[in-house]
Amino acid sequence: MDVVMTQAPPAEDTAATAASTSTVPAASAPAAPAAAEMVIDNTPAPSPTLYIKNLNEKIKLDVLKKSLKALFGQYGQVLEIVAHSNIRMRGQAFIVFEDQESAVKALAEVQSFPLYGKPMVIQFSKNKSDAHAKKDGDFEEHHKQRLLTKALAQEQQRLLEEQQQALLVQQQQQQALFAQQQHQNPYHPQYPPYSGAPASSLPGGPGAGAAAGGVPMIPDEYLPRNSILFLQNLPQEDTVEAQLVSLFQQYPGFKEVRMVPGKKGIAFVEYDNEYYSAAAKTALADYQIGPEHKMKVTFARK
């Protein structure tokens, strides 16, 4: 089977199709918290190139490109579609239009369209495409600037990994301390053993947060790092998945948000690796995602 989507939606009907077939509406989540008091708008300016995330990674690359070409080609001439299967770029693509007007219209009408069962997350590309650089006659300078940007990104990644490694060492020390305290008192480090009462009645004892078999579970704050985050205390609205995608996709390495069927208020978010998930966890811990909901973000239990 070459192309699953046999017919792309007409341009004038795409918005309606997306609304009727997708269970996830266009993202309308509040912006992620900024590091400083001043809020900086990082929304890319309109350009002829669109950047797409949350594509179905199970679809073969050539089939995916054909489907994107059929879909976005209705809004104007597409110069090229850039998509790769490597870990860093899978689930993503760039659509390069001949002109900016076509890109603007396509973004407005195709946003959240469920391609192969996953709603696309679309924004303008922050960088100029190779096709437009060649067309404008400044490809050499464009290429040099791209190499410089890549080198800076690699340096930032190195610094981030060093920081996360230091946090990992600190977390391991905390886990060792917790294990030592549990060994001294298997029910709770703050309470001495009390032989006059059953273990289940002791604070922190079995039946009060202990795992099966009477072994106390590690508290969330001491869990080892994981590329998957566990979210709790989420709003009950149907739009929460789109809100979470908008929030967590702003951090590097974002892969997907997974809701739990039949259980509202919780979700999982996956990143490429533990360094990326740790950065997002730090930034969005206790984030006020709703008027009465402060989101709890922890590493998922392995």
C-alpha cells in the first residue's frame, strides 16, 4: 500500500474536515512559563516555509511525503518537502512553498488536521529554506549561517547535558539517603518503630503508600530519570491534549502526548531522551494549567 490517504481534502473544506474528524482541536493552551517576569513572544514570523510536528512515525517516509504533497499542494506551489527518518527529525517535516501567502493560508486551514490518525501541529519555520536561499542567490551565506547555528545548538546541548548530569548525581545521592533511611526504619524515616500497633497503622507503613509485599514505594521526587513524564491533576476538558501538546512541544526533543483512555486527569509525555524530559519537567513543574489545576510533573515509573 503506497498512500493510505487516497484523496486530500479540498482547500476550502480542510478546516471543516479537521474539526469534524479530529478529536483534538487546534491548540489553545496558555504559553509555557518564562524564565523571567517579562513574557517574550517566540512565535515565528510568517514565512514561505511551514514546520510540522506530531506526524505519524509509523508511516514510511516516501508515503508520508506523497501525502503531504497532495495535501499542501492545494494551497500553492510546493518547492520541496524536507523530512528525515533519523531520531532527531522523525515525526517532523518542512513544507517549502513558492510564496508566503500560500503558507499562511495552508497553516490556517490545515492546523490540527488528523493525518494518519495524528493531528498535525504546524507553525512557520524559523529559518530560511535552502530552496529559497538558492532562489535568492545567497545560498553560500545562508549555508555558513546554518552551520554556525548548528554549532551553537550543539554547544547549548553540551551545557544542558552537563547540567543534567550534575542533577542526576544529586538525585542519586538523594535516593541513596532515602534508601538508608528506609533501611533504618522500613515504615517511615521520621517515625520510630512502634511494636504496640500494627504496621499498617503506622504513618508511611504498608497500606499508606507501600508497594505490594510491604515494600515502601519510592516517592515521586526520588524517581530515577526517564524520557517519559507522568502528568497528574489535569483538567477534565476534552481540549487538554491540545493544551499539553502546545506546552510541551516548546521544549527540545518533544515526541508526543499520550492520554490514558478511560482515565481523565492524567497523561504521559515522551521526549527523545532523559535530558530533554528533565528540562521540560523543571520548566513546567506545578504549572497552572487551569483555574483550579496546578499540574504535577514527575518522571514516569520504569
